[in-house]
Amino acid sequence: MKKYKKGINVPLYASILGFIALAFIIVLVIVHSLSAVGRTNASKVTKKSTQHSISSTRRSSQKANPSSVAPTADFSKWAKSYNFYYLKSGDAQSSLTISQDGKVIQSQNSSDKRVFTGKASISSDNKEVLSYVINGQSTFKMPKQKTIKADVKIQVTWDSDGSIQDYYGYQTYTGQYALTDGIARASGVDEVWVSDVDSGMNLSEIILGNYESIQWTWENTKGDILLVADNGRCSVSAWKWSGNLRIGGTVPEGIYDHIAWASGSPAPMPDGIAFMFAPAGVSPTNVGGPDLTDSSKDRIVVCNNGGQTVFGEPDSAYYKVK
């Protein structure tokens, strides 16, 4: 019998080696991919940690450095001395002074004698807040309340305890500057302050025929000149009139509707000439509308009829020439 030797099947052997090589390559690819994924995840974790750290730092920085209201206006109009307008039961405030550099000094009355200091910042504001109907520099009677629209907010930080107090500033119809905290208390407003009136016009003297406080050259917005000389001698260029101021005559005597009056002698035809004297911060109430003259200044208003309604005509008022 013929014997055969066992032979090796070459194609089968090659296939087996090929499968082994392919499996090895697949394993290498999987290991490499897993390694890459691990590095990517680690990178993401690191970024998240870094971002969290930065965010926390920013929040800490914001807490440590709180934002403040940036000034949007200056103190040029509001740097004044103010009087406490109405003293309610328990109030002891007397005066409040704001300087151009923002320094604040508040003095109590003689029964208290304390003085408080602080620093103010100012910003534009149009908030509607509670205040009083203001006529003059102070009152002993409970004034009527009203809602006003603020022009500015003045924020005071008091040196004594670091507390912050907000005042809302606005200009009254009399031309004065007022500050209110807008807080209702004891059937009134907690704090309302009114600026001093800087006036050289003395109504008490004028109604007695003493015109010394108004002896000056006055001019209206059109450039017309009114001259008051000694002993009440007067001339008005726009009227082409000159003569003397006279108390009474065709106008009320004394102080009427908060202002003083005089007529001109000789009286020009046909309706004569009248003079109304209004100190800074004072306006008549029977204007029939807003006072359109500059009520922050002393002024003389000239007319021949119409009375106080002429305060509604800006060109009717004459102001001191500086």
C-alpha cells in the first residue's frame, strides 16, 4: 500500500495569520481611541474647573468692589445752604450745606447742637417722590403735600456710621432749590430742605417809598433797559418813558400776592404804566399759568394792564445788569 505524508494547507494557514494580524490591529486602534477619549475628557474637566475658578473669582471681585452710581451731573446748581422746611414733632434739623466738592454738613438746632458730616454723589433722576408745597424758606404750619418729579438724586454717605441717605432735588415754582427724601412720616414728609434765597430786593422798604435796594440798571431778554435812580426816578427805554415811581395810584398798595407794586408818574397814555417787584424765589400766585420769568433772580416786571398774568411773558421781566 502506498503511504502518503501529511501536507500543510498553505491557503488556510495564510488566512489564519491574516485574521490574527487584523485582530491585533483592531486592538491597537481601540486602545488608542480609548486613550484619546481619556485625554479629551481630562482636558474638558480641566477647562470646566478653570472656568469655574475664573467665574468664582469674578463673583468675588464684584462682591468686594460693588458698583456705584456714576455721577451724571455736577454740584454747580445744588451746592447751596438749605433750611429745614417744616419741623415736625421730634425733629431737630436746622441747616444743610452742600459744597462744590460734595462735602455735606448738617447742623441740628440749638436744643440738640450736634453736627453731622458726610460726602455726597449726584446723578440725574426723574423719580416721582413726596414733598411739600413750598412757599418761602420755612413754615410753622403743616404744609400741603405734593408729588414732584426729581431732577437729580443726591446720595449722602454719613461719616458717623457709614449709612447712606438719598435726597431728591428739584426746583420749586418760586425758583428755589429743594431736597426731599420722599419718605412719609408723622402725617408729613420725613425731610424737606429748601435753599436760601439770595435777594437784594427789599419789599418792606419799597412799599414805604425807599427804592435804595433796587437802584440799579436792569435789562430784559430783548436788551431793553430800565434804570432806577435815587429817590425813585425811573426810565424805561422800550416805553420811551421817564418819571418817578409812586406807591399806590392805579395799582395795589403794600405787598399784594407776594410782590410789591408801584405806578409811574406821569402816567403815559392811554393806560399808564405799572411796576411789579418780585425778589428771587418769589412769584405771584395769580399768574394764570406758570411763571415764565427767571424766578431765581430779583426782577421788575413792567406792564400797563394784565397785572400778575404778565409774569407768564418772559420778555416782560427786567434783571439786574451785573
